[in-house]
Amino acid sequence: MRLFLTMIPDKLDLAQLPTPLQFLSRLSAELKGPRIWVKRDDLTGCATSGNKVRKLEFVLAQAIAESADTLLTCGGLQSNHCRATAVLGAQLGLKVHLILRGVPPEQLPDGNLLLASLTGAEISCYPLSQYQHLKELFDYWLDFYRGRGHKPFIIPTGASDGIGVWGYLHCVNELAGQFSEQGINPGAIICATGSGGTQAGLTLGCHLSRLNIPVIGFAVCDDAVYFHGKIRDDIGDWQKRYGISVDTEQLNIQVNDRYMGPSYGRATPEIFSTIRHMATLEGLILDPVYTAKAFYGLIQEIKAGTFQDVSDIVFVHTGGLFGLYAQHDKLGLSINSSAAGFIA
Ligand SMILES: Cc1ncc(COP(=O)(O)O)c(C=O)c1O
């Protein structure tokens, strides 16, 4: 443990850890820039894959410590976080209720929504105009469950709060060990930023362990000003909950909001061609909502010379595979079957 912390809260072992740190030799050669490494947090599990599991190890431990029997959380229709919560809730024998933004699909659900439905999670979909009143919706369902003798526990969007921060704070320890084992000296750690908790944990972890590596979050929805505030809020909540004091002015928070595309969940053709290119070149599968936007941004910045003095870069692959299934029609793929060789 390289972090000098006297207290660490309860944690459940839900993720497959440590995840590998993988060198992308062909992409690094193609770009002729720094060596590019991927922290494979898309391998934290199968149906539970991705970054949310690290946060939920702490958040669900807290829910159980509070004797909760029902998890209430929220997100988009294709939320990775909601899918991970639904699967882990079923794994732990807890009821899960998802408050989702959007209109339910007329056909059978796909991607994350399919898996969440499969686990038997209760699902309530609200159009954006109603979802904007999220606090009232949570209050309604809290009262609903309490009135029926249940103990509901609210998990905020993306499990990003002071509890969830522990997930990526811990990941920094794992990374620091791999950096020295694999003899690398990263000049930046890159991640996709959607609700801020992953970047908050990584940034705080690098600060506390004096790693002196900037963490750059590529925003996939809101702008840099919003995320600076959100990341500080999550770290502030962490300090308050656990009574740990950190000089937040010293935190190196860097957000790049130039590659989020048209809006959350919608990606440009360049993003889909990045997905195809990385799958072909390295067998690395990215998703159009989070990781491919951040990866595309990273490639553009390398090409622009932003990292020319840097020897190694680490991209944290935060998962999202099931979101790709939900947008498979935008990949421009067709099966080109060549069935030669059959002689009747
Ligand atoms: C696949 C994936 N990558 C990245 C993120 C962003 O992480 P965070 O919400 O901690 O900013 C999310 C969730 O929002 C996600 O599901």
C-alpha cells in the first residue's frame, strides 16, 4: 500500500483484480509517439465488467453495513453502471430498482438494458423532462420502499460520490506496482469521464501517493468547468465522510472536453472508425459512449504533439462493451463471407 492512509472503509471483493496492464505495440509504432499502455479494467468481470465494479466494492459494502435490502440507482437506458449494479445486486441477494432516463424501447431490450432486465431489476423509465427532477423521483421511491418495510439505499449516478472515490484510489496502488514491475514511467494517465468518480479517485490517488502523474479525463458529456467542480465535490465528500484532510488546491485536475462529439451517447463516424481500427489492429474493443471518445481524443492529442516529451501513456479502459451492442448498426459492418472450397 503506497497510500499513507490510516483508515480504509469496508470493501467487498467483487472485481477480478489486478487487471492487466497491456502494451499496445502496433498502435505505438503506428503513431510514432509515446508507448501506449492499457489498464484493462474492461476485464474486472464478465457481466460485471468495467470501472463501476471497483466503486461498487465500497458502495455496496456501505449499503450492507447500513442493513439495506434495496438498491436504488439511476442512469441512461444503456447505463453500464445500472447494469453492473443490477448484476451485483442479484449476486448479493439485494433488490435493485433502476430509475432510467429515456423512453423504454418497443422491441426487446439490447446491451446493458437486456442484462439489467435479465437480473429481474425493477425498471422505471422517465422521459428527460421528468428525469430532470431526479431528487423528487428518488424521494418518491424511498418513501415507497420505506412504507413497505424495506431499507432502500441510494447510489448516485455512476456511483460517483465520496464512497465511490475509494475504487480508483485503490486502483492507483495497483497501477503503481505495475509501473515499477514493468519498468514504465508514465507521463499521463488517461480515462473517459462521465460522472467524474473514476477521475476523482485516480487524481486523488496520484496526489496522495506522490506519483506526480497527471490524470487527464476526456469528458463524454458535460464541459471541463462542470467536471472540475464535480471532481472537487466528490473528493470533498470523501474528506468529510472519512475525516481525512487534503489540500484540494494542490490537486492536478485536468479535463479535456474537446472530443465529446454531438452529445452524451451519440458519436461521430470518426469514433466508430476508431472502434473498428483498434479492434483490427490490437484486438481491443472500445465502446462508442465512453472509451472510444476518450481513445480518439488521445490519438488526436498524440498526433498534435501534446505528449511529445512523454515516454509512456496509460489509458484506463473502463469497459462499456455492452453499449457497443446497442449501437452495432452504426459500425458500418457487413459479413463478407467467402465460402470457397466446398465441392459437392
Ligand atoms: C464504460 C465507462 N467508461 C467510463 C465511464 C466514466 O466514469 P465516471 O462515471 O467515473 O466518470 C463510465 C460511466 O460513466 C462508463 O460506463
